[in-house]
Amino acid sequence: MRISLQFLRRQPLPGTQLQLAFRPRAVPAIWPLRSFTTTPPQARFVVHKQPKKPASKMSSTATTMKGQPLDKAVLDSMLRRRMFYTPSFEIYGGVSGLYDYGPPGCALQANIVDQWRKHFVLEEDMLEVDCSVLTPHEVLKTSGHVDKFADWMCKDPKNGEILRADHFVEDVLETRLKGDKEARGEKVEVKEEDPKKKKKKSKGAAEAVKLDDAIVKEYEEILAQIDNYNGEQLGALIKKYDLRNPATGVQPTPPVAFNLMFQTSIGPSSNMPGYLRPETAQGQFLNFQKLLEFNTQAMPFASASIGKSYRNEISPRAGLLRVREFLMAEIEHYVDPEGGKKHHRFHEVEDVELVLLDKHTQLSGQTTVKKMTIGEAVKTGLVDNETLGYFIARIHLFLKRIGVDQTKIRFRQHMANEMAHYACDCWDAELLTSSGWVECVGCADRSAYDLTVHAKKTGAPLIVRERLEVPKVIEEWTVELEKKKFGPHFKKDGKAVEAAILATSQEQLEKLVKELNETGKVVIDVPEVAGGKAEISKDLIKIEWTKRTENIREFTPNVIEPSFGIGRILYSLIEHNYWTRGTEGGDEARGVLSFPPTVAPTKVLIVPLSSNKDFAPHVRSLTQKLRSAGISSRVDDSSASIGKRYSRNDELGTPLGITIDFQTIQDKTVTLRDRDSTRQVRAEADKIIAAVHELVDGKKTWEEIEKELPIFEGQELEMR
Amino acid sequence: MRISLQFLRRQPLPGTQLQLAFRPRAVPAIWPLRSFTTTPPQARFVVHKQPKKPASKMSSTATTMKGQPLDKAVLDSMLRRRMFYTPSFEIYGGVSGLYDYGPPGCALQANIVDQWRKHFVLEEDMLEVDCSVLTPHEVLKTSGHVDKFADWMCKDPKNGEILRADHFVEDVLETRLKGDKEARGEKVEVKEEDPKKKKKKSKGAAEAVKLDDAIVKEYEEILAQIDNYNGEQLGALIKKYDLRNPATGVQPTPPVAFNLMFQTSIGPSSNMPGYLRPETAQGQFLNFQKLLEFNTQAMPFASASIGKSYRNEISPRAGLLRVREFLMAEIEHYVDPEGGKKHHRFHEVEDVELVLLDKHTQLSGQTTVKKMTIGEAVKTGLVDNETLGYFIARIHLFLKRIGVDQTKIRFRQHMANEMAHYACDCWDAELLTSSGWVECVGCADRSAYDLTVHAKKTGAPLIVRERLEVPKVIEEWTVELEKKKFGPHFKKDGKAVEAAILATSQEQLEKLVKELNETGKVVIDVPEVAGGKAEISKDLIKIEWTKRTENIREFTPNVIEPSFGIGRILYSLIEHNYWTRGTEGGDEARGVLSFPPTVAPTKVLIVPLSSNKDFAPHVRSLTQKLRSAGISSRVDDSSASIGKRYSRNDELGTPLGITIDFQTIQDKTVTLRDRDSTRQVRAEADKIIAAVHELVDGKKTWEEIEKELPIFEGQELEMR
């Protein structure tokens, strides 16, 4: 059995970016990992191998907000220094794939979630729920996760190292190809900025061994479809090409499936195996009936949930982009499958312009994107239906609202074989980062799959019962059997004959009624009885033209699911808003995070010029006024220079700074500094607070404030 | 080994309330369970057995917000109907101790958390962090949870039932005492309102068997200290009194310790055992160094965290009061242990009046509470220090702010043996509910314990380095050994002699220096060497009076920890704000949840009189205006009568309702209804929205609004 392609969709690990330079390939994305499929491997199309821009090239050309080359090492060091996030349990050596958010990361995350809740839940009256993370075995067995939510792994028999099979094959073949290139005297690209990689390289360094041209071609073909191999096939490749772990020089064991769910046991008797949920969706599906009831049976409606989910990655090494514990925000929008899945607010978004990479383009080996409105995309059938299109546009507007760079976002459509078999269309919002295009939001039409499997398993009626405005009149041929005589007549063949009659179509019945009227009996095919035919006389059967009225229609709603990985969005947002400011003295460039005020961890920095006690009442008064206006502020009364303190807060992404100096004591004026331009104005404290309010609410721009309040010049000189 | 008393502190299960009627005892609380102790069992004092008001009596006298008898069954049914919370995975049969929050519960929880964040984190510039739930073994081994975070359980060998040992002993003995009472013809109190309990009783029904007076006394003494037995002792009781599981008639197996943490394995190789954190605190402690650095080394400061924690309860049966997965909000305030732990904002709260149940009162067997200001409590030493007192007062103000009934809150002090051995004072905020007094917030002074054990284990310097304003001059006797000669002289005894010298006190050194000057040698006790004494001549040792200056002081800060169980607070808040309204027609009383607007799940209900299409634009306009004012609203355009729709929203705790009727179409006026009084005013939509704003912000009362806007009468007639 092949495990799903979806499960194998991975971000390139930092350590694999070097290799990526050698073959054009898609940057695989991993999230969300849910939409697995049961399509047999031979029927699948290799999705991720389309020649997109190679990731490593992207990485080296990754840019800051201002178009400067992005130095990832410098950014990482800044994020660590300012405690945006930090490896969990670091004083105990850390655990890969687990991160703690420090104060600015935590506030940034809270603000993104807050905007999400406003943009989706409140704006559309969604029913937010908070469901258990601990989930019993049976639920995830039914959903398919127990059987399919897995990666292939193998083990080095010598040193016990665990290897992800596809990554291992990929790494060894790429190393060999690199050695071949060296032997041929071709230039091998080496990334300068990652000292770790160099170290790693020395371990599995490529020997300059020239390969046959035919072998090079074979390797390249394998690499182009690496995500399409199942465990057995990966094992065969390891044997065939004698792939050895460079660390030990031995072949690893054959790949085995490793389920990515964290397992535990609920209750004291160990008889209830359970897992940490891999997604929030299942809890929402199980509550469907109650939510429909809560919504006074009105359709369509959506539930939403924000919470942690867990995936036991085999060897996570990509910072916040691949983690074992992560915050998700998911919407399950329930819609009637009939009537074309229209959305009553679609007109509000139809003019939203999107960058789309559709499946047809990808299937033809291209990555040329199309720019068009969502209205056009739905009209031309590129996007399957209005409701799906509505949410794609809403996702776009959300990402724009929180400050995602509009030139670094695209929606990529899943190709037929990439999607789960039950889904009818799926688009991912991908954001461009130094690791290439990262899947940050998935938006899938999941049809009625989940509700159907849970209903089937539990018997719970996860359906909508709709009173028909116009009752449905059904006219048709119906069959009635004279049971009392029928049974004794056919004896042991009774059931088979009855089943054969019930299986007859309306057309057949029309013929049978004619036969019955003409001959007084019908003869039908029943393969199970002797002779293969049964004769039924008219005293045993009645076939009549009947008419009945239905007032209620029952249906299982379809689910449109926008699913957000908050950590990935947060990290991409950081890169999109990062840039560096040169210094006159030729010092190291200073980092700035130009977050929009809505998501900035802190809105205002309050800086007293020195520790002079006369400043304290002014600091207190400002703090209190800002707090009662609901604007988050922080005081920095450390002994560092004003310039250094502002510099620190540029790195924290604080959009505004207020300085209290000796003039404040005399005339109650303070200065207000704009993070992005470093320009300042000076006015009375109350006027400044009013300006802050307008800036934070997005009602005025800094340029407008500069026209209203007197410019102040002087302090920025103390910058260093 | 006895497991900690703290671990045994439990809410009475609903099924045990009946028994509680027969002996006066404290209602044990369970949360937080952290502060375990290593004090040997014999040294411990039985804490929970003080004759407080018996829980069952409390339960039967539990009252609503308006002082009506609280019918818990009716309330529970309402909460379920309105989807405040619901058992998780119910269509799969459910899992005890796991609950999902539906839309109103989820919004109520979010609002409580939001208020918490404003009241604590923003108000005091705390450093909020979000740490991993998955925690490796070593961290929780060091913190003590791996060894001590356990309950005693035994198993019925016949039916395999798992029993919590202390609960089992308690249940059987209480059943016997009940049978004795019946045999003696004494009245046995039976609670009417719980049909489940009656059923349960029939299983383990008390036979009317009279016991010897001496046996009755023995049983009562055992019950009085049930929480004080360890597993072995509980096992001995089971044997001695032949306690049998009423379901099977057999004795259960001897008790074994059951660790309450959910275990899992991190990564693919199963070599990293881990747990789901039982509290958020450890993640905060491990980040201490980075947080101190983030805070520019300034002390005191606090970190804070809101997140889920997990405890694998043996058999949770008390609704939201005992669950396996729960939301916690914890603060770790780091304070210098020197200087009396003053708090610079203590003066702001010193007049806050509290209801205190101190340890001395409890130790004397009383539950008489004292009413006093926190200023007085700290001044008299009842509360250990200002910082602890400051947070106790702040907790009180928080609970008041979100709508906790001020007559149903008290702070109970832990007694010496109830506290963890490292804590120096601890107070719980307890809220009175139908299950008795429930511990909802703990506030402990945890001294330097956690930082010390983690620093010791990892070598990380979890300390504060403080530059001394006045450098400290230290004058003392110091010893210098002539190492070159010392070693060869003493040979194998060298180390022991050196250690003995280093261990000498300043007083001893003063004597030794005299001896050295007078005799040219010193003789000191060294038990390890032959003869027990060592002679050291003056060429080997120098003892001098020295003087040195220290500029830096290093210390491990103490931690004051306020720790909130959000689910328990949420449930208590529901009970405190619940009451019922009689109906004129004599119908069943209608439930109301009078939440303050700040925490109410939805602030405004918008009700169009009917489905008439002319109402739609007015509904839309109102919704948009409220949304842009940041006020959450919901539209109920179902076909139910206005009265029924208002009634539904009274149950949901929505404080305000706006009706759109035919007059609205004519003159753009709408009515505004007050949930608590059901009175209404009528005015133009914009005036009504302004009034809503003022009511929700708490700037005006309903009475004030009634004076400003015309009263409207009429609609409430349609109530049913």
C-alpha cells in the first residue's frame, strides 16, 4: 500500500536546500496533511516535481520587505535575541520540532488569532467551538488517520539512526550527482550563509566520482518523482543502487510506516488508546448535529476552531515551518451540495484579484501564474464553485489585512491525483519565504466524506432535514408482493427472487407490467435459482403506477474547509515585514520589523530620556491613558541610549515611540517617532495620544500626522 | 511511601455527596495539584477533615443569583441544550473527563481569558509566553512530577473495575454507617433531585445492619482522615475491615500508585519518553534566563501563560470541575527573597476587603471566616508578605470584575502540612457552588524551589546578578594553605584535612589563629584520619584577617504563583449568575444567566419581528454598526415568537436585545430590551446603538438609559 502523497508533502529541510540547486523541482509543502487518499499508487500523478523555480535559487534571491537580499542567519539571530521564539527545553538540550513563543512572538500570535477571529468568526457569525485534543482511537480510525497518517522510515542497523526513507534516498542520490558534477569539472553552488550545512557536508561529502550518463539520467528521474514512491519501492531503490548511510557506510533497514500521531492512553486501565489530534476538524464534525440544532436548523452555517494539533514528525529541522506541536485555525463551512454551492455574499468579493497557479498549468509542466478576479475564476470554472471561491478570496483578504506581502502570495490548485479522492477541488495559499513557497492555508471542498464516515460508524444522523417549500411529488412504478403466498411458493429461493424484483429499474418495471397484463405472469432473471429464471404469477405480484408527496428532504452537507497554520503564517509574516536600515557610521545594518499596527506585538514604546525621577509621573500618566484607550504599550527605562532603545524596538516591530525629556517637564509636550521613517513630531501629550489612536486604528497615515503636528528633529542623532 | 496530600485533594464526586451528609468534613478541593511534598506521612496533619459545613447540606441549600434554591438538574439541562459545553466524542459514546465547549461556552471562555489578560498581563506588563505542552521525561523528573504526581488505585479482580483506593474505602465505610443509622431508626437524608444517585444506591445499597458503637467510632475516625492514608495503609484498611466492591462482592487488589500524567513518546525511535504537561509553570521556569534578559535584567518581573494542561484522572465524574484536559492561566512572579518581598503597588490594593479562612482557625477545628483588608492581613502577618498579599487582592478584584458573586468567595490558607515543604505561604480562592467550596485559583509563595532544582540539574544559571549600589565590604578570617608542601605532608589524608579546615567557622578560626601564633601549629579534629586529629604547622597554613569588596550580588529569585483553573471559574460563574424567572401562566420557570456584559458570550441579540423582507436592510445596518463598534451581536431570524427568542437568549446570557418591527420601517426606531428586568425602551437606531455602547462599556446602567429614552411596553406580552 502506498501512503498518501499528502502525507509526504514536506518543506525542504534546511539541510536539503543545497541539493535542490541541482534539479528544478517544486518545493513540497506539508500542511495541512489531512487530505489523504486511497487512490492506488500507479494511478497517481507526480505533483511536486513540476519544474518550478528551484528552492535554493529562491532562497538565495529571497528578499526583505524593501527588496534587499535577505540574510536568513542575521534574521534568525535577531528573532532569537528578541525572543520571538526559542527552542523548548533548551537548558535540557532542547527537543527538535518544539518551540516556545517568547513575549513578542506570543503577542504577535495572539494578534493574528484575534484578527482571524474578527475577520472570519465574527464577520460571518461562525459557531466557534473548543474541542478536546485527546481523541480516542476509534474516532481517528474512522477518519482514516490511524491507517494512513504515516511517513516511511528506516533505521541504520549500525548506529541506530532513524532516517526518513524518502529524504534518505534523495540525499544519497543528490550527493552522488554532485560528485559527478565535480568530477566533470562543473561548478557546484555552495551556499555561504549556512555554516551548519558545511559541517554536515563534511560527513556525507560528495566524492568526485564520475557516473555513466545513463545512471545520471536514472537518478534524475528518480529524484523527479521521489514523493511518489511507497515504502516497498523506496526499499527497492535502496537495494538496487546500494544506498548507504554516509555516517556509517551501511545500508539502512527496509522502510516501515511510521504513524505521525502521538499516542497515549486515556484513563487508568490502558484499555482506551488515544491520540493527540492531528487536526481540529474531527471534533467539529462530531458536533455537527448539535451545532445545526444550535443554529436553529438553518443552513448554510460554519463552525470554527482555534487550537493546538500535534504531528510526530520523524526529524523536524525547519524552524517554525515544520513543528510537532502547532496552532491551527480551521473553519468547516457546511453547504447544501445541490444548487451549485452558491454563496450569498459572493458578490462582495467577486472583484478581488488573485494570483492563481491552476492544475492545468502545473500538469503541462509550467508554473506560469494567472492574475484574475475570483469572480472570473468561478465563472470560467477554474475554481469549482462560489462558496469555495468566496473563501479563497476571504483568505486572501485576511492575509492582506495582517500584512502579508502581496507580491509573495499565490493560490496553487491541487491536481486531480494530489487531492484526496473525495475532494472535488482544493487550493493552497502559499507564501514566498527564504525556504521557497510555503503552504500556509489550505482551502478544500471536502464533499460529504467526513460526516458520512462518522455517521456510518456511529449511526448518528449527521444530516440536514429540510422542509421542502414545494413538496416533491413522486410518480413511479411500485411493486407489491403478496408475502403470504410468495414465501411458501418460492421457499428457499424467496429472498433471492424478492431481491431481484426490488432491483428492477423503472424501465424494466414498465415492461414487466405489460408482460403481466398480457400473460398473467412475469419471468425475471435470478442467477441464484436453478435455471437462472423465476416465474411469478399475478396472484403473487402487483405492479402499479403510484404517486406520493415528500415534504422533507434529507441530505448530508458538503464541507468547505479553510485551514490555517498559524505558526507558518507568523513566520512568513516576519520575513515579509523584515528589512534592514544602514547606519551612517558603517555599523552593522539594523533590523526593522514593519508590522502593521494591528498585529504588532506592542503598539507604543515609551522612553524616558534618563532615569531622572521627574519623568516618572509623565510615564505613568501616558501608560494609563494608552491602556484605557486599549493600546498596548511598554516602557523602556533601561540605561541604554535613546537610540539603542529605539533600535531594540525596531527589531521588535513596535510602530511608534514616545520620548519624555526635560522639555516635557516644562511644557508637557512629548515626541512621537514613526518606526519606519524614524521621523518625529512633537506636541502636547494628549494630542500625541490622539494621533497614536488614529495611527493604530489605520484612520490616518504618518504623513497625515506630520502635516498636523510640528516636526521634531534632533534625538535620532543619538542613535548609536 | 505516602503520596502527597495535594494530589489527593479532590472535589466530592456527585455520587459521594449523599455520604457526606453523615460526617462533618471539609470539601476537598483538587486544583492546582502541583505543590506536592516529601514530608513523611507521620509528620502530616489532616487538613481536609476540619468540620466545615457538610457539602451535601451546602448542595441542598445552594442558591441562584436571586437566592432561589438552585435546581442543578434543570441548570445542567439548560447548559446542555444551549451548548455551553457537551461531552466530547458523544456520538462515539463519550470519554469521561473530556468536554467540548460549544459556541456560548467558547465565547464565555474567550472573554474570561481576555479579561484575565487585561487585568494581569497588560496591567502589569507581564511577559506572556506560550510553551510546549509536550514535555520530555527529564524535565518532569526534575520537577518531581514523575515520582509524585500520582493517585492510589486498586482493581476489582472479578470485573476488572478500576477504583480510586481512597474513594473506595470512603464509599464502603459510609455505606455501612448509613446501614447502621437505618438499623438504629435514625433519619437518613436522601437528596430528591438526583435520580441517578438513587439508581446508583440500589447497587451498593446500605443494608440496615447495626454496628457496635466501637466500630462506628473507628469508621468515623478513619473517614475523618481518609486523605492522610498512603497506599499501603489503604490496603491494610481494605483487608482489616474486609471491604468489598458492592458490584461484585469481592475485595479489590492492593492499591498501586497511578501517575496522573499522560505519557507519550516524542520522535520516531521511542527513546524519548515524554508527557503532556500537568501545568504550564515548568515551561516558564525553564525560560527564566531568557525572560530576565528580555526584561533588560530588571527585577521584579512576572511571566504569564495561558494554555491547556492535562491530568489523567482515574475516574472523573464531576462535570467541568474535574476534567482530564483543561485550560490554565498561570503567573510566575519573580521577586528578590531579601527585603521582605515588598510590592511597589501594594498601596493600590491595601484597602481591598477579603473573606479569609486562615490556617490557625482551621487547625482549631473551626471554619469561621475573618473579614479584613489585605493591608491588615499583611500587617498582622496573617498573609506572609506584601507581594503575596498584592496578588491575593488582585485575584479577588479579577473575580469580582468578571461577575463572581461576592458572597460566594473566600480565601482559604493552606495549613503548614498541607503546603509543599518548600512553600512558605499559600492561599486558595474558593468559590461556593452546588458542589460546595471549589478551589478555583491557587496563590502560593513557592520560594526558590523550581529554579533551584532545574539549575542544579542542568547547570544553567537561573539566577539574578544584581549590581550593588553600595558595594559590600566583607571582612573575615581567611585560610590559605601552602599547597606545595601540604599535599606531600599529609599524603592520602590531604583531602580530608583540607575539607576539615575549610569547614571551620569564623569563631573557630579566631581561636586557631591564636593557637597558631602561640604554638606555631594548630590541631584540628579530622575524624577520617588515624587518631581523629591532625596537626598542621605554620609553614603549611596561613590564617589572616582579610577585607574584600563585592559589587555584584547573585540570588535565586522566589516565585509567587497565582494559578487559575479557567474551566472551574467558568462553571462557578455560570452558577453565580443563574436564576429563574417565574411565568404568569404557571409554566416552568425560565432560566436566565445574568452575566456582566464584559464576559457575556454575545452582547446583543437582534430580532426581526418576522421574516418580512423589509426588515432585512435594518438588520444588516444594525449588525454592521455594532460590528464596527466592536460589539458582538447575533441575529435570530428564526420563526419562533419574539418571546421565545428572547427567552432563548436569556438562557444564553445575552444582556441586550434589539427588536425590529413594522414601526422600524416607518420611523427607523427600534426597541432595546434589558435581559435582567425585561423592560424596554424605544428610540432611533443610532441612539439605541449609543446606549448599547454605554451599557456594554459599563458607563451607564439600565436605569440611567430608561431615564433618557422613552419606555416601550407591549412586546413582552408575547413572551410565550
